[in-house]
Amino acid sequence: MSGRRLDVQLERLGQLIERVAHANSFQRERLLHASIETREQLRSLPLTLRSELLTDQTSQPPFGTNISYQLERYTRVHVTSGTVGDQLRVPQTDEDWLHTRAQFALVLHHAGIGSGDRVALPFAFGPYLQFWAAVAGVEEIGALPIPLGGLGARERLITMAQLETTAVICTPSYAIVLTEEAQRSGLEAAFESVHTVICQGEPGASIAAARGRIETAWGARVLDHAGSTEVGVFTYPCAAGGGLHVNEDDFICEVVDPRTDAETAPGDQGEMVLTALLRTGYPLIRFRSGDIVEVGGACPAGHEHIWLPRGIVGRTDDLVVVNGMNIFPSAVEAILREVGVLGGYRIRRPDRTSQAAAAILHPSDSDEITVLVEMTEPARVSRIQDLARDRLGLSINVVAVMPGTLRDTRPKTRRLQPAQRSGA
Ligand SMILES: [Zn+2]
């Protein structure tokens, strides 16, 4: 990182600390006397864990104590994904929301989407930030948002065709659902005017084989982006090199070993720790994101911000440790897409490894994993097993299930299924 960018980041961090250190009782203890002039001093600040925020919220409902202003000043609230009892409520002020809006506009800008584009939003507008941020970003750049909540795949495709949609924002798995429905119903015309698909919520768009399948079926470019309710939209796509860049104007990104919290060596996988420099209403400083990434060198276009050529590789809570190896669902997905399986999948493993920390602490775990795969050609099972053995050194059970049985309507499709609950 250039010294100048770090200087700007630390200056913004200083301004953030000045605004919230006294007013926000959650931050007061953490930031008291904090003077952050170097990266080392930044690392002396405590990490912020989602579990701490949740405990704080539970003890002081409804929002906890990570609040910098009078409640009247907050104009939005979104929740993090999870079960209802486990959702973190993240309120935002108008000012915070303007930054989120600009962050999504940056995603669209880097995807070549602008004024004159007609952007389909084929999802139910749930309580998570990403849906609303997408609309706000489309509005910010002066394009036309086409909200398609509350409709089935067929109705969405018909509307997309009628309005000559030029871009679509959805999860990669939903892009595949639309592909299958278009083929089944003869509605491929819906894709003719689409030049770009922006994916979110899952790693698929940064997996070359998965991206390739969607690009071929749609005749459109597929780009990735990632954000979270907690901190906002912290990445934008690299159209030249694929994968993602971290928006380092708005965020400080550290990558740490989730076991030791030590900064990882360049090129090693680690967990992103994010500091949202511009959010003051619900500030997050050194927030453990749970997102596993691998930092690349310079991207082909020479963009200066941190490049993540493989996007978000996985989540710490989706990590499976088998025979001492770390396996992320995205590695399994890459194999499925390569052999031409487009349907959904679930990785089933014993429930006792459901927490990443527990999994990492028990590297001798040798339970075999089972992958449920939606497919109609069981002949591909042995090919999938061969590739898993060659690529991942992993012996897996593959169970073919009927297409459609693994669909999930939540924004981030869960790829892991504890064995205990699988029969329910
Ligand atoms: Zn780039």
C-alpha cells in the first residue's frame, strides 16, 4: 500500500474516532486515548467481534450501545443474515446511508453500468442491506431500477424482456435459476439485451467455471461484488482482471490468520478485518468480517486498491476441516460447475465442526463429507469424486437429488448443512 493512501486512511480514522469516542458508549472504552498515526498503532486497537455486538444488543435492546447519536437521527435499520434470534440490527443515519449509496454506485461504475441502463432487481426486498443498497446505487448513477420482488422466475423473465433490461443484480445461484427457467419456458429473449450481470451474496461469480456457465447462457459479462449489513459495500469488481477490489477510500482492510489474529503473509488466505472509515452512526473499527480472502498482487488494469482475484473465498463459519485441510464450499462449487452441474448443492458434515474456530482447533477431524447435488445426470457423480480427489485430495460422498429441492430464498444461500438437521 502506498504511504499516501495509508496517511489518508489514518486521517479519516482519526476523524471517526474524534466523532464517536465520547458519544458512543460501546466505543468509549475501546478508543479512549487512542491516537492512531501508524499501522502498528491501528493494530493495537481491539478487534470487534460480531458476537460482542450481539451480546451488547441483547442486553440493551433494541440496538445495543454502539450508537453515537440520539435515536431520532437514525433513518434506516437493516439486519444481518442469520436466524431471527441471532440477527444483529444495524441502524444508519442519513449520512451513513449516503456513503452506502455511493459505495454501490462505485460497484456499478466499475461494471460499466451508468445512465441509460435498465437494471433488473429480481429479489424479494428483505431486511438485509444489500437489496436496498442496490436500488440506491442504481438511482445514484441515474439508471433505471426495475424492482422484481414478489414475482416468480417466469414473470421476472417476461418483465425483463418487455423492458429490454440491460443489467441484472442477483446471486449467482439465482442467475442459474433464471437460466433454467428461461430454457424451460422458451424465454431466452429476456437475456438478449443484458450486457452485465452483477452477482452478490455468494462466491460463484469469482469462480471461473461458475461465471463461465452464466456468461455463456446469458451472453453477458458476469462480475462480482461483496458487502455486508454491518459495514456497507466494501468491494467493487475488477472488470479487467476478475475478482474484487477493496474500496480502500472508505475502508481499511487487514487480513489476519483467524487462529492467531496475526497479519497473514501476502498471498496467504486469511480473514478480512474491516474498519468502516465513514460510518459514524454505528461505527465498526477492526471488525472481524468472517470473510476469507486471498490478496493478489497488482491487477492487470493497475488499479491501486487491494485486489482479491478470487473474490471472497469463503466464510470462516463455512470452513470445513477434513484430515487437517481447510475446505471451503467454493472449492467444491468450482468442481461442480466444471463438470457442467448448474444446480444447487449442500455440503453436509458433522454438526460438531459447525463453528470455524472449533473446526480450526480440531484439525484431526477426519469425518468424510457428503455433498448433496441437484442434478439429473447421476453419471457425473464419479467425475465429481475423481476431481475432488485430484484437486482437493478429498474423498467425498456425492448424492444426486432432484433439481429444485435445495433452493433457498435467503440472500446468501447456505452451502453447509449440519448432518443433524439434514433429515428434518
Ligand atoms: Zn483491477
